[in-house]
Amino acid sequence: MRPAKVPGEVVYEKVWASLCARMDPSTRRVRPSWIQMMREIGVCRQRIADTINTLKAEGKLEVVMVPKRTGDDRHCDYYYRIP
């Protein structure tokens, strides 16, 4: 039997609570653990990503990109910041 779908409002509240719980209070940075959030909330990664996009659109989250260089490779480290 397939479990009932978690309502969007519940996912929204749980994702927001999870991000706030993981926030570093001094820098207000958040590095979410997708796997842990999926297990805690009981939804797929896409529903969490959709909720995070909603939070970004509402101005509750900012995406911060920090360029990093390791040897000849350049890549970016991403995290969220709660304003």
C-alpha cells in the first residue's frame, strides 16, 4: 500500500524548521543535508527542492556561492543564508 502524500503546507513547515535548526547562529548559514531532510520529512528530494525554491522566492533564503580553487580545478561551494 502506498503512503498518503504529505500536504504541501506540512512539507513547507518541516523544511523551514529543518533549515532553521541547522542554521549557524553567528553566520546565519545553512548547509542542508538532503538525505537527512528526506528521511526526517518523508518526501523526495524534488519536493524539498521545490519548497526551497519557494522559500527563496519569498525572500526567506539567499543562495550564496563561494568560489573555490583546488589545484587546477575551480568550483563553487554553495550554501543558504537566512537573512
